[in-house]
Amino acid sequence: EKIYDFVYSGGDQEVEQDCVGWASYNKNFSFVRQALEVMCSPEFNVTGVLVANKNKAGTKACTIPAACEGKMVQTTFLDQGKFFGYLAKARWAFLPQICDASPRVSSQALSMNIPLLMN
């Protein structure tokens, strides 16, 4: 059953720096924040999972737009099994990467018949 609109795989982001740094740059998290402003608006009302968007202790998450409150699940870094569990429950994978032209997660999503929204 699809319960989320999308899954974004953030890798191992710099949560303590509010997702500003090398990993977040490569995963284009600054754009993700801008896109979330639109996607979480009443017009689109999108729900999603932001993977690896919390620190390993699960006590701090990267900031997201206020409009996304209650619409996004923010997780710690996940093992592959848990990640695939979320992916299976999503309508599409959101892959706005800048430097990673062919992220492994794209082939993983496609192997599960999950469409991609990719930069």
C-alpha cells in the first residue's frame, strides 16, 4: 500500500550543521527545502520520507518548511532493508542530486517499479 508520495534519500547528511555541508550539497538539500515549500503547500499537499535527515541518536533533524509539519517523516540513516520498506510505500523517489549523476538508489527504485523525479 502506498502511504507516502515520495522518498528522498539524503545519504549521511550533516544534521548537526542543519544539513549544510558536502553530503547535503551532493544530495542538493538546499533545493529540497525549496521544493518542499511548494510540495507541502495546500495546492499539492504532498507527504514524504526524508531519509537520513536526523542525527544517529534520532534527537535532532534538519529544518524543513513549517508547511511540511505532519506531512514528512524524517529518519536517521537507515539500513537497506528499512530503506526499501519506505520506498515500497512511496509513489515515487525524489532524487535531486547535483554531483551524483547516477545514484544507486535510482536503480534500486526502478527495480521496485518506483518512478523517479530526478534532476
